[in-house]
Amino acid sequence: PLPLGYCNAGVVVEVGEGVSEFSVGDRVVSNGPHAEVVCVPENLSARIPEGVSDREAAFTVLSSIALQGVRLADPTLGERVAVLGLGLIGLLTVQILKANGCQVLGADFDSQKLSLAAEFGAKTIDLSAGEDPIQAGLAFSGGKGVDKVIITAATESSDPVHQAAQMSRKRGKIVLVGVTGLDLKREDFYKKELTFQVSSS
């Protein structure tokens, strides 16, 4: 367990004028600031269903960040998708993609995160062992290139973007959810007519 910051689970103590979706006493999650009591717009809150614990519900906001990256990638059933970076949002992304019927390849340096990704059904690339993510992506896709790449890594390096472009198929799509360097190489994108999009949480 670790503090998730702006991911809150709690009970409504007061509702503002015009609020119709919530009542005092409702259990909710919200995307509010770092505080014990938060005031947020109605559309940044959601009721916690019966049977869902506060601990589970606290992942809602982070999951919505992962979900937005998947929505922007717009994968279809059976597509091959690489997830570069298997932190919390990357692991949530893997699970959402698997639930969407995708074949998933995950890359990270952390063996524990790789192990979790494998448990969730992803093939994995251990970057700490010197595995080449580009070659692994091409092998995973039968030499054709992966359909989509979602980058959830946090690094100042532009390597993940370059690797994503190199492992992508022609007219593939890359979505940046994480924070990386953005020293883009025109040739990476021009030859394959790749689409690159940055996701806003």
C-alpha cells in the first residue's frame, strides 16, 4: 500500500447547489486534491458500488488514466499491443487490454512488475537483462510490427518513443500516457506513417 494522492475514496459530507447525483452519506471516489476533505465538481466523482471496498475503489482515478490511454489507442479484438513501462498505470493498462481481447507485450526493468504482468496474461520483456524491446516487439508480432504501443514509462529519455516507432507496424498508433523525452526522429514516423498521440489524464 502507498498513498495515491489525488485518488480519494470517502463519504459525502455536503452537496452543493444543483447537485443531483449524490446525497450526504454516499460512498464515493473523487479526483480531488491532496486533502482529508475535498470539494470537487460533480463530474469528478462516482458512487462506489455495494461490494466494492474503499481500498479497491481508490484505484478508480488511476484506472481511468489507463483506460483513457487504451481508448485513444482504440485497439480491436486480437490486436497486438505493447505496453512500455509496467508501473501501476502500466499494469492497469495491461489488464484493460487483456479484458478487451488484445494480445499484450509488456516491457520494464523491474522483475516483480514483469511477474505481475505475466500473471495478467502478458508476454514480457526484461529490460534489465538486456533484452531488445524492438526485436521482442517484432518477434511478438510475427515480424509485422505491433498494432499499437502505449507508453506508460516515466523517464527523461526519448528511447521509449523511438523503440515504440521501431516495433510498430506500418500505420500503427503510439499513445504516450507516461512522461518521457520527446526527441522524435522524423524518419521513425515518416516511413511507416505512424500516428502519435499524447494522452491527457
